[in-house]
Amino acid sequence: MDARRTVLANLHIRREHSLGLEAARAVAFAWAEKAEVEYGMECSYEEGEDEDRVIFTRSGVNGVLHVTPKHFELDARLGILLGAFKGRIESEIVQNLDDLLAKKPKAKAKPKAKPASKPEKPEKPEKPESKPAAKKTRAKKQQ
């Protein structure tokens, strides 16, 4: 056997769903965030008209998660060291996807950014009632 040839373990996982593309995107974003935090993956998200792709990589693994309105399909290649843990890795990916699908996410996939024009008001120290507050009270009673 040639020592330069390394046998890689391949993973193929497919999960059907009925979420539609927007809600499936929310699941895919959550999956990518979890993969980055828990497994040190670098994930990039590519939105398409009919299908999105989450491309993930780290030392010893690379792959893509296809996101469609009706299914998720993950294809990954594990390096020689991680290939020894293929069964465990596959079961964790399946469990993570199943958990995220069970949550039935809302269709909104991207958080809304706060407008930059409205600065937050600093907290005012508590003070006893002052005259301006009393004036407001009197103005309300007169109306």
C-alpha cells in the first residue's frame, strides 16, 4: 500500500423536513453557530434562490450542508484521525440536526440590527421628586 494515499471517511446525512426555505435557513444558521462554538469549525453561509449551502471546515474535516425547502443534506470528508471516530461524529451530527428540527424555528433567519442613530440613554441616578416632575403632574390634572 502506498503511504501517500490516505483513506478518508465520508459522511452523508439527509434529513427531510417541511419547513420551507426561510425556516430551514434559521435551522442551518443555528447548526452553523453550534458547529463553530462546540467543534471549532469555520462556517460560511451561501444563500441561493432555491438552495443554500453551509460550507464548514477545520483541521481533519471539511464538508457542505445543503439547505433546501424540503431537506438538509450533509456531505463531509473526515481525515485519517477523525475517521476513526466516524460513527460518533455521525451520530452527533444527526442528533444536532434532529434537535434543531424538533424546535420548529420561526421563519426569520437574520436578527435585525439596531439603528445607529438612536444612542442608548444612560441610566439616571434615582433622585427624590423634583419640581419639573411636579409640573408635569399638575399639567396632566388640568387637562
